[in-house]
Amino acid sequence: MSPTASALLLAAPVAVPSAVAGAYALAGLLTRPTTAPEHTAARTEPRQHVPAHGTTLTKGTAPAHGTAPEQSTAPAQGTVSAHGTAPVQGTAPKRNPWHWAGLVSPVVILTCGSLLARDVVHGGPRKAATGLLRADALTVWMLLVVGAVALIACGAAPAYLNGERAAGRAGDRAVRRYHVLVQTFLAAMCLAVLTANLGVLWVAVEATTIVTAFLVGHRHTRASVEAAWKYVVICSAGIALAFLGTVLIYYAARQAGVAEAWALDWPTLVAHADRLDPAVTRLGITLVVLGFGAKAGLVPLHAWLPDAHSQAPAPVSALMSGVLLSVAFAAVLRYRLIADAALGTGFTRTLLTGIALLTLTLAAGLLLAQRDYKRMLAYSSMEHMSLIALAAAIGSPLALTAALLHIAGHGLAKSVAFCASGRILQLTGTARIGRVRGLLAKAPPVAGAFGLAVVALMGFPPFSLFASELGIVRAGFAAGGRLGWVTSAALLLVLVAFAALAVRTARMLLGPGTPTGESPSAAWPLLLGLAACAALGVALGPLTGLLDAAAHTIGG
């Protein structure tokens, strides 16, 4: 592949979403609003609500079990019918072709990743912009994951946004703002996985925090704004730690004689890692793991995750849980290789093992006590990220291969689950598990997709999470010693999480119900994601070489 073609493929995943975001913003400037102003359409909260079982809740009264009002109430300016279906004000909104323009970016990301894959596997890394952009096998794998999850989320967005507009929760400006922010979010994530400069990586991850904060507070309700502020405060603290760690690594590189222009270049740091000062590097790596671990939903800076994921629009929750957490952890994997070369494998193994076990223990315990299905999915994300961290701690080729496969499988399954949960919330008017019954009878397409996604998250075959979790367990027992005991404890905690997910999902899906007439056509992105997750579990096909090369990239 020519240098020009490589440069275009490396730049397009960042440039195209940025251009689409600009197009949405420009369209907003040129189009006069046709709906009610934002302060009446999007920010109005209901004064009274009749939940599915007839209990009346007034504004300002917290529902039982601590569920946020916005999750257990009907859409703004209306009530829920006897069957739990959210009302539609007036006529259904017209189909807007601009909704589907958001699919351009995922298609471009997937195309660029596919074209780069063979070139990278057989010809090595590709560079552009004087080395600022670089694609190795890990980069390409993450690009494909970002593109696949974004395709599901952007494909599900039109139906979700139409439901929000029909319920009076979003006007034209809110919808356009949503599209601008989502496309900017995609550009920032692609930049984070494409850049070879650790400073630019930090900037890109910080940009995702800023953009997604506005998306978490998209509905402008009290709970969503609180969740957005909590997200900003905690993740900013984490990113500040990552910044300090990056500065320390830069200092260690300069002290080791690395030129200023290349002191944060990842390949250069890996090549000169044995010359880095051990004490400075140890402190820097600890701060980086804690900082980027906050964005990955790992202990101790994890508290933002359940609130943000439960309050964000469902397609945004799909992107945050499906790929943002993994993009942040990919940064940890990059730093891990530097640390292992500079300090030996023992330091990061101990650090990641402790964080993984603490996160898994917390997630399993909270899943047992959970009564909100969107928060349930958020704690499930913590469970799966802890398994990926455990695989990185083990560090064998099998463990790293399983970790990368788990990143892909979790991204696909969790994006389907969150997108389906958004539609369930619109249909029932509540996120309380105890108030949702008979979904399979009421809305078979979305309920079936939700149920299969949870089955995939529980690690059942043929979905890829079965193969990846089996690989992590095998790698842990093969490592022996302390890691064998750690793997045994992790396996028991995973079984606890499995039981919690199974019981709560069964309560939601089973039972009698009256069909709502839900159109199966809106479920195509969800079925596509489930099919991809199952295909990865059966055979990797042409992705086998890429997955092995990606594991080798972070395995040293």
C-alpha cells in the first residue's frame, strides 16, 4: 500500500466523523426549528405519573429502592397507559433522512480498519503525519470494534430519537446536538486508538470525557445533570492522575536520553524502556493505570459508571459501555508493555490483579442487589472490564488473545443490550426490574434481542464471550501459583454475577402481556450485533491473524 493511501486510511476515521459532526451543526444553523423550544420540550419533567402497576408518584418523590425518578417515570408531558406504553403526542414524527447520515462514520471506520488489517498483519505498522498517526494490529482491532459498535448504536439511534420526540422529550435542536456530539465522540475515540503519541492519547481520552458529559445530561433532568457532573468530576480526577503519570514517563524518557520530540512516542518508549528510571516509571505507571482505569470503570474511581450509563440516551450508553471503556483500557495495555520492559512483569501483574479482583467483587455484589435494569447492565460492564484486566495481568499469549476477543464480544453484546433497554424504557416508562413483566409477549423483537444479549453477556455459546472467558480461565490456571487461586476466586464471582443477571432478566421477559405492535424493522441493528457476536464465537475466519498479531503487539 502506498504511503498516500496509508495516510488517507489513518486519517479518515478521525476526519470523517468530524466532518459529519460539522455537517449536522451546519444543518442546524441553516434549518429553522419546527418544534417547541428546548425549555418546554426537553426540560419539562412530569408532575404526576402512573406506573405500570398503578402506583402514583409525584414530582420530587423518589421511587422505592433509590431508583432515579427519570428512570421510573413516564416520558415528559404524559402518562403511561394500562399496558405500560409511553404515550405519543399528536402524530408520529416524520422520518428524517439526516438521522441516517450518522451511519456514514461507522461504515468508514469499518472500511478503513478492514483495509488496514491485511496490510498491518503482513507488512507491519503503518505511519502518517510524521509518526503522529500509527496503525499496528492492536490499533486495527480496536478500530474494527469501534466501527462495529458504532454501527449498532447509530443504526438504533433513529428509532430511539423518534420515540423521544414523540414523547415530547426532545426537539429538533436537541436531536441535532445529539448527532453532533456523538460524531465528535467517535472522532475522539478513533484518535485515541490511532495516535502513537501518549500525550495526544491523553488529550483524546480527555476529549471523550468532555463530549460524553453533555450526552449524559442530554435530557436536562435533575438526575441526568447530577450524573453528568458526577461523571465529569470523577473522570477528571482520573484523567488528572493519568496526566501526572504521562508527565513522569516523559521525564523518565528525557532522563534516559530520548529526544524531546520522541519522549512520548510509544514505539520509542518501548524500545528504550530498559533505560527508564525504575522508581519514576513505577510511580508513573501506577498513576496511569489508576487514571485510565477510571475511564475503564475499574476500582477505585468507578462510581461514575452506573449513574452515567443509566442516564445517558441508550445509544450513547451502548457506545460508552461497548467501546469507550475498552479504548481507555487499550491505553493501559500500551503502558503495560512499557512497564514490563522497564520493571519486569511482576509489578503490573500485581497492580492489575488487585484492581481486577476488587472491581469484580464489587460488581458481583452490586448485581445481586440491583433493581434497575440499566444500572444492572452498567455493573455488568464493570464485571467484564475486570475480566479483561485479569487477562492483562496474566499476560500470556492465550490470555491477551482472550482479552482482545472479550473486548470485541463484550462491545457487541453490551451495545445490543443497552439499545434494547432504551426501547424497553420507552415502552414501559420504568427502569425498575420489578415493574417490568412479560416483555416477550408485549414486544417480541426488542425483548428477544435484550434476552439474547444478556445470554451472550453471561457467557453462553455460541457467543464469543464463552470462548474468551474460557480462554482467560485456562490461561489463569495454566499460569499456576497465585494466579491460579486468583482465577478460581474470579470464577466464583463470575458465577454470582451470572446468577444475578439470569434471575433478573427472566423476571422481565417472562409472564403474560398484551402485544404493543412493536415493529420488527427497528431491531435490525440489534440482530446484526448478535449475529456478529455469535460469528466471532464460532470462527474468527480472516480475523485470526489480526487477533494473534494484536496480542503479540501488547505481549512484547
